[in-house]
Amino acid sequence: MSKEISDILEQLACRRPLSDVQADLIFSALLEGRLKPSQAGAFLLGLRAKGEDATDLAAGVRAGLKHARPIPGLSGPRIDTCGTGGDNTHSFNCSTAVALYLAEIGHQVVKHGNRAVSSSCGSADVLEALGVPLDTEPDKVAEGLAAHNFVFLFAPAYHPAFKHIMPVRRELGIRTLFNLMGPLLNPARPTHQLIGVGHPEYLFIMGEALLLTGVEKALVVHGAGGFDELTTFGLARCYLVKDGIMEKTAINPEKLGFARHAPEDVIVRDKDHAVGVMHEVLAGTGPRAMAEMTALNLAACLYLLEEDKSLIQCAELARAALKKGVSNRVLYA
């Protein structure tokens, strides 16, 4: 094993791509704690120096899912709304609001997330403040979906193997491939996904990784203003993944009837502000810029889930949903 790892590190040092077999081997070793800290650091730095590709990302995801806690009893369409984070925009928790509105409409949502890392308030932080449980055990997920159409999967609780990586990532203090892996590691294996990336150069690699890891239908987006979500600030660059095919596309919010707003209109100062805004948005009120951004991303999710509707029709449905708000049933109240 030590010779194989050395060969892989040497290959990365020469900026040569890894084969599927090599990538699977070293990611498994990493997540099983069989790499020394120096090897793990060299591997993550080597990937970044080479330039991460879809083979690397897909191998990391396969290894991550193999070592995740399995969730039994799930069937039928289920969706996740999650961005890679790291866009440093300090915006409100749009993807969480979208997930709760999807559940209210009647779609099953398996929201995978964590506490704040680079944002003012993470999905786990705001859901905890709303009273949604963060400690749902794997064998209770199907039951939670049946009762509420929504279950939150707290990432650290479902990925115990990541304890081998966190110390190295903290010591490195730079972006690594693991920053991209989060949205792809949902152990509930969503059939549909809306994934946002904060940097446009990651659109293609994320789309390719989805093709390799398997999803029925997904939209990878980079919103105007440098956001890892669709925004009402301008044109969004996107890749649509469907039936094993990836297609480059774009979404113009103005053509869907959304007014143009500015990035500063969706910023939250801190956790208390984020939670307060979330209460307002879920009640069908709240700042117009935040409500419209929620409706825009909700429309994209409905477009993924409801095959017979156009994106324009989904935008109308989303706006109507925002006027009604989210009920206590979805919020576990």
C-alpha cells in the first residue's frame, strides 16, 4: 500500500491525472485513517496543484458515501437544495427556505447541511432555531419524511469517517476538493438536486461528477453576483443534468417575471438577523428581495420535479406558494 500511495503522490506532484482505480484507492485510505497526516496533506495539496477534475470528485464522493451511515426505507422522488458555500456573500439562508417551501407544497426533501463555516448562519443553525430536529437517526428518516415531507441530515452525524480529514484541512487552511464534495455527499441519495457553486469554474466539474455518481435530474447553478444560488441580480450560468446527459444553459430571472435586486438586499448581519428573516420569509412576508430570490430558486426546483411544467409556469407556482407561507406541520411544531 505504501508504494502505491507514494506512486500516486508522485503522479500528482507531476500534475498528471489519476485513474479511477488510483483515485478510489487513495480516497478510501484517507477516509479509513490509513494515511499519515503528511500524506493526507500532500494528497490534498497535490490535487489542488494538479487541478481537481470530475474523476477526483466522483471518487471522493464514492468513498464518502461508502463510509456514511446508511439510511434505510427511502423510495420515490426526493430532493436536496444545497450549495458548496464559500461565496462569502453572507446572504440569508435561501436554500433552507426553498427546502421548507418544497415540503409545504408536498415534495419530499432530504436537506443535508452543517453549521455556519463561511456564512453568517448555516442551515443547521437556522433550522435548530426554528425547532426542526438536527438529531434524526437513519432509521427514523423515512418516518420523518412521511410525517413532515422534510428531514434535516446533520452532516457531521452522518459522516463519522470525516474525523480523519478535519485536522488536516484545518491545518492546511486553504480550499480543498472537500469544499466541493458537501452537496454530493447526501446519504439519503436524493433523486433530484439543485446545487449552487460560488465560482463559475466549478460548474462543469460538478455537473460531470453528478453524471458519474448518478442522479435523475439536477441543476448546477452559479448566480449573478458570485452567489452559490440563483439570484435576481442578473443572468445565472447553469448546467442541467438529466438522463445521463449534461446540457449548458442559463436562467434569466427577469424573463421569469422577477424584479432586479442588488446583492446587499439579501445580506444578513448575524445569526439573530438570519433567523428573524427566515421567520418572515416562511410566513409569506419578509423583504421583497429575499422573497423573490426564494421564489426563483423554488421555481428551479419545481422545474426539476414536475416534468409537465415549464420554468415560467413553475415561477408562477413558486410566487403563489410564497404568498401562503409554510405551515407548522413542515416545521415540526
